[in-house]
Amino acid sequence: MSEKMDRVFVGGGGEGYATPQYLLLEYGNRHGLIAGATGTGKTVTLQILAEGFAAAGVPVFLSDVKGDLSGLAKAGSAEAKLHDAFTKRATTIGFADSYLYEAFPVTFWDLYGEQGHPIRTTVAEMGPLLLAQLLQLTEAQEGVLNIAFRMSDEQGLPLLDLKDLQSLLVWVGENADELSLRYGNVSKSSVGAIQRALLVLENQGGDRLFGEPALELSDIIRTDPDGRGRISILASDKLMASPKLYATFLLWLLSELFEELPEVGNPDKPKLVFFFDEAHLLFDDAPKALVDKVEQVARLIRSKGVGVYFVTQNPDDVPEDILGQLGNRVQHALRAFTARDQKALRLAAQTYRVNPRFDIETAIKEVGTGEAVTSFLIEKGAPGIAERTLIRPPSSQLGPITDAERADQIKGSPIAGKYEAVIDRQSAFEMLQARAEAASKAAEEAEAAEEDAKAREFNKARRYETRSYTRSSARSKSSDKSFGTELSKMVMKELTGTTGKKIVRGILGGMFKAR
């Protein structure tokens, strides 16, 4: 793809359509919005923007919720079903001379480690605010979770994976009375509720998100030796079955970029472009504290050189304060079937700079698949006039690659083998287990010492009782012996007389009779 490297060509048109529409790279970090109903072309727009940024040397991170975006790793083909349509559109928008089929450098990631390299963070890096949102905790339960994180810091207990947090919660429950005196009520019922929520998360496969080796941000901010930015694709088709996990993970990644990257001011082009597909999941039932955090990140992260592009069906899925910060917009068709849809359509039209050549609200309803109403920032960061635009065709393959092709990409990745093996180093689980074992051993030793002391006392008492018994027996035997001697003398005396003879007969008479 050959085009000016200070801009990304988005599309144009013939009669009645826009002149060529570009996203200027110097304003690529001013964020953006891709909106439209299902089937109107949002995925292709995301694909061509990712291609444009990568070709200009800008790394890209995006989530692939349907599996279609894996085609970025493979060049399109003249044998493809839509080749003729793409060629015709390229001619219509004045892109025929620059339109080439091309593959792009791609790194595949997967939370479950099945369709890409495993991607992880630690419980400590996720933090209590995002974790509470992920677990859908009440305010009281979130308070207990914050206390658990405080104890992790104070007690020197690293929280790396879910078993670390689970073991720490057991410790918090066992010490609830003491902790309540310091931090307020720590109810065992709240501890139990958090543990049940963690069990649900684990059953959803969320335990694979937490652990080591944790993601290094440098691995998603890469450029290839040829100068093109690498496109990191998060396999999200399975992850979408757990929408809270999906949204929380992407928000964590965004917040990590905000916290870790240095200030760069106004760069000539972004350091990274981050596409947040199905963005409505981020804001559904989100507490105000979380929405405020997203707004803060969106407002300040551009100074870190990061552009954030929200992809969603309706612009009103994004809170107004955040929507106002999205300078580059591609609005595909909206279907205004209900009163709410009609209101959303009017509001969407009002956010564009008026074009006297057409009615924006009508245009948003009428544009077909692959068409959009676009507005990009122009000189001095001013919003451009709204234009009807035919989106350019992609250079990479439209649709997914095969499993074998994906496997080859993963095997040949520059980070192959770095994240596959899980590392389970000493952390809160092992430390608390060691404490419990040490306490158990100390208790056993104390109990043994106590039993030994009792045994010594008992044996000492028995020796005293045995000596007393022996002397008493001796006296008894002596008495018995004296009495026996006297009795013997009496018997022998009687045996010599008549009485003695009668006794012998009486006892032994038969023997004498036998004689």
C-alpha cells in the first residue's frame, strides 16, 4: 500500500460523495469513534484503519470479536469473492494506483492460550476497583476487597493469581474481628460473597487471566524491521461469552498504558492505537467511579501518544463526556426504528460539523454497507466538515485465516515461547500456607511439651505412691507371717492330741480307711 506516510487514507467517492478523506497521523492520538448498526461495515473500517496505522509504523492493538480480523495476517487475493467489487471501488474513490494486496505483521493473543499467545496480568496489577467491577461486588463487598489489598501490602503478601487472593480472603475472614476495629466492619458474609464471585469467575476461565509471566507492554508496542507497526490481535470470540471479563481486561490494559508510558506531548504519529470493539460493554451498569476513571484515561492518555478508538453500534453507548473527546469519526448507518433510535440518530447528527450540501441525519439513515458519514480532525485540530464517504477496500484478506495459518503465525512470532509456560513463584498463597504450617507445628510442639510436662508430673506422683504402698505391704506381710507362725504352732499342738486326730480323720479319713 503506497500513500503519504503522514496520513491514513480512509475513503472518498465519486459524484455526490466526499473528496479523499484522510486521518492525519499527528491527530491520531486524539481518539476516535466507529459506529453503526450490525452489518453496515464497522469491521472493514476497523481493518483498513489498522492497516493504515501499521503501514505508517504505528503499532496497533485490537480485539477480534468475530474472528474475521485474523485476515490481516494474509494478503488479499484476485481470486477472492469480492475482488471485482473492491477493484471497482478503488477506481471510484481514486485509489486504484495505490491499491495493493498486502499482508501485515500480526501477533495473536488469547486469554485462554488457544488461538494465540497467553496474555496475563496479576491480581495486584488489576487492582481492587477493576476487580470489584469484574466480580460485580456491592459497595460493602468492595470495601472488604480494598481491605484485603491493604493487608497484602502491609503483610508483604504478593497477589499474583486467584489462589493468592482466595487464601488472603480466608486470612481476612479468620481475623475479621481484629480488622474491623482498624478498618470498619469486615463481615464474614461479605468475605464469603467475594469468594463465591471468584468461584464463578474461575468457572468462566477467568483464572487464566491472572498469573505470571504477566504481559510486558513492550510486546504490544512493536515495530518490525521493515518499519511497519505490528498489529496485536486479541482473540475475543470465546471471551465475549464473559462480557464483564472482556471489558474489564481491555480497560485494565488501557489503564496500564496510561500509568506506564512516558509523556510525549504531541508526537508526529501515535505510539500505539488501541481499538476497543463492543465498547458498550465497558459502560453497561458501570459505577460512576469507573466511568470517571475511563474519562480521565481518555482525556490524558493522548499525551502518552496513545489513540483510543471506540467501536460500537450507537454513539450514545459512549458517555457524553467521553464522546466529546473523540475527534476522528466514522458513522455507518443507524436504523431508527424506535423512539430511542430516532433520538440517538438526532444526537449523533448534532455532533458533526454541518455540511450545507446534505442533511447529516438523513445521510446517516441512508448510507449503505461500506459507506459512512465521516469527520476527521484537520489543521490545528479543528473538526472537519461531515462528508459522505465510500470506505476504501482492505489490502489484507477479508475474513479469517485457517487454523493452520494461525498456528504458523503463532510459531513464527517474535515472542514465541515467552508466555506459554506458567510461572508459579512464591506469593500470598505459599506464604500464608507456610505461616499456617509453622503455626500448626508450633501448636503441636507446645501440645507435646505440655503432655510431656504432665507425664513427668504423673510419673513423679506415681513414684511417691509406690513407695508408700511398698512399706504398707511389708508391714502387712510381716503381720501375716507372725500370725501364720502362731497358727502353725497351735495346729501342731492340737494334732498331737485327740482333737488333732479327729481333725485328720475328718479331713483325711478316707485315706486312713483305705489303709
